[in-house]
Amino acid sequence: MNVEEQLDFIEKVGKINAGKNLKYTIYTMGCQLNENDSEKISGMLENMGYSKTENMEDADVIIYNTCCVRENAEDKLFGKLGEVKKQREQKGTIIAICGCMMQEKHIIDKIKKSYNFVDIIFGTHTIHKLPEDLYNVICNRKRIMDILDIDGEVIEGLPIKRNDNIKASVTIMNGCNNFCSYCIVPYVRGRERSRDPQDVINEVEDIAKQGYKEVTLLGQNVNSYKGNGNLGITKFSELLRAVNKIPGIERIRFVSPHPKDFSDDVIDAIRDCDKVCKLIHLPLQSGSTNILKVMNRKYTKEQYLELANKMKERIPGLTLSTDIIVGFPGETDEDFEDTLDVVRQINYEQVYMFIYSRRVGTPGDKMENQVPEEDKHRRFDKLKALVESQIDENNKKYVGTVQKVLVEGKSKNNEEMLTGRTDSNKVVNFEGPEDLIGNVIEIPIVSEHMWYLKGQI
Ligand code: SAH
Ligand code: SF4
Ligand code: F3S
């Protein structure tokens, strides 16, 4: 794949658009990888002469970057498409859809059949071809479908327009090889492809020079990252150590690691690297060994607990967050009790809870012993109550402590307040002068609330 060719198209479209004051808007669904892809799409669009608007009616290009990890995303997308049809008819707005959902055949069929006004459809492997697609739509008013169902190459050298100026995400690998039996991601993102360590380091150095303070390394399975040996980096622990040395960066986070790949060298690197935050996301999914086996997670309840305890022993001050699915096919009340048991034992800092959602094409969807909706919801509510009581208890422990907070900006709900996050990713709101934004400062915590802590300087 030739990036130069796309940069040429960026220039060509830029010339056509010059002086027209055109605008784009982008709706992003799904995970941080999709957010990061949207930043690349924004980068290309801005270089083609479009500026960003939050107002759909002002947009000349509307992009939907979709997710399909759970249902309801579909209804959301089709609802939105219904809304923009008229705008396209009236002012010729270009409508483009991309992202994970576009790698699903039944979705493409539905768009072709019922939403044939969409101008551009591109997949997760062809994001970089947006300039060429857009050029063809503008010049030939031709509808474009640019989807590859093979694994794309790792594309380097495209522009990027980031959403934030203090925290940045850097994708280190694409795709997933794990095929957890509930999950659509391996089918829509393809196999694991790691970026060249040199490119990752260059990107982090670059954002550090621009003044960013925090970087999150992204991938579906970051701890199976495989470097090609450039800079002496072949694995994730080595990459972490290299990123830790970059001046200017003060905090490093990463999502998501897989418990099965959490080797000792990764644990040691987290312990040794002062900038790596000591809140680690360790997806559990289920606490039942039986369910974990059918989920194809490749660890047992005991192995997970052993790993978590080993990490806590070796890394002082470590806290954990996790993802949990309730109501996977075959899950009994007893299995669910195992999940609650792990949650009680680990006492997570944060739990992302999901009700199992059948995904077409995954083994889970074909299983006959689907859990009735009411059982799923009953279990979800029970888990939620436990998690919230734990968060409440944990928040109390912060009161009276002094926390290192990276100040991110003004609070969204209250202009008078500044907001930031602790190393453990807790939101801290406090009053203070604006020139603190972008700094890590020590703040005494004076009170706690469900979703934030209050600080006083
Ligand atoms: N690769 C990451 C995250 C993938 S998707 C990881 O392995 O942790 C994010 C989360 O969505 C998953 O961790 C899982 O908890 C949830 N999820 C994935 N597929 C799901 C499904 N079919 N139904 C409900 N939740 C799902
Ligand atoms: Fe999905 Fe499992 Fe891959 Fe995560 S590791 S993306 S849950 S298949
Ligand atoms: Fe969704 Fe794709 Fe991420 S399916 S969760 S946007 S990888």
C-alpha cells in the first residue's frame, strides 16, 4: 500500500476545497481504538480543507465510525442514517460510514438495500483510502464501497488530529488472534499486526514534544505485542521500558492486556517503570472456570486469582480494573456466584459490566443454552450493586490522602472547577487557577462522591 498516493489525493481534494470553508462532523462509537481511528480520519479531513463542527446541519461531510461489539449499536446507526437522508438530498452532504460494523456482511446488505444514499463505505482495513474515496465522490459523484476482508497492512505516515491536548492514544497493534467465543472483534479487525517499535517510539516522542503528558498504548491484546527487533524491542515489556524513558511524558497507561499473556517480564516492567500507572486493566469476563473454558479465555478462576495476587504482591500500590460479561450461554446461578466471588476477592477499582449480547458469526451465538433475558438482568443488577458498594468503600479510603493528579482542564459540569485524574484514574474536581492545567500536582482529597473525589489545594 502506497501512503504517498493517498497524500497526493489529500492534496488534490485540498485544492478542490480551497476557500470553500467546508466542514465535517464525525460520530464515533465503540472503544478507544475506534476513537484513535477517528483521530486519523479527522487528520486526513483537516488536511483536505475541512474543519470540524459538532453541528450536523453545518457539515458537508458526515462520518459514522461504527462498533459492533454488542447489539443496540445497529439501531443507533440506522436511526442516525434516517435523520441525515434529507440533509443529503437538500445540500449534497457526503455521507460516509466506516468501522467495525462495516466488516459484517449482513450490515452491508442492509445498507445496500435500504440506505443506498450512503456515499462511502469503508472498513477497518481501508481507513487510509478515505482521501481517494472522497476524491472519487466529489469528482464523479460515484458511490464507493471500499472494504477488504483480508488483514490490512499497518499504515504509517498519515496525518492525525487528536481530540485532546494533554492525553493521547497511540495504537501499538491491530487485530486479535484470541477468538473468545462471544466476541466479534477478531472477525472485524483481522489478525494481530504489531507496529514497528521505531514508529511507536517516534509517535510518542512526537506527542511529548507537542506537550502531551499522558499516553495510552492501545491494542486488542497489548501484551502479545511483537516488535521486529528495531531498537532492541521484541515484546511488550521492552516497549513499556522504552516509552518510560521518553522525556516529557509523565504517565503511561495501556489497554487491554490479556491475562493469559501477562508474563513476569511485563509485571516487572510495570513495577520498574515510574511513569506506568499502577492501575492495570485485567479483563476477567467470568469468574467461573466452566464458563471461561467455553468462552475460550484460556485461564481458570484459580489461575486468574493467582495472577492478580502475584501482581499485587510484586507491584506496590497496584489496583485493578476489569471487564465482566453476565449471562453467557450456559451460565448458571452457581457460575455467576463464582464471578461475584472473584469481584469480592479482588476488590476492583473499576468494573465495566456487560450483558451478554449474541453476535452473528461467533460460536456463542450458535450455542443452544442461551440464558433467559430476565436471568441476565437479575444477575447484572446484583453484580452492579456489589460493584457500587465496593467503589463506595474504596472512595472513602481516598479521603484524607494526598493524590498526584494530572490536571486535565475545566470541569464539564462546573466552569468554576478544574478536573483531573489520579494515577488510579479517579476523577478529582477542585478549585484552582487555570495555569495548573497540564501539570501533575499533589492534591489533598476532602470528600468522596460516587463518580468523583473532591480535592482542595
Ligand atoms: N480486547 C479487549 C476488549 C474487547 S471488547 C479484551 O479482550 O479485553 C471490550 C469488552 O466488551 C470485552 O472485554 C467484553 O467484556 C465485552 N464484550 C465483548 N463481546 C461481547 C458480547 N458479545 N456481549 C457482551 N459483552 C461483550
Ligand atoms: Fe475479543 Fe477476546 Fe480478542 Fe478481546 S481478546 S478482542 S474479548 S476475542
Ligand atoms: Fe467495537 Fe470495533 Fe472496538 S467492534 S469495541 S469498535 S474494535
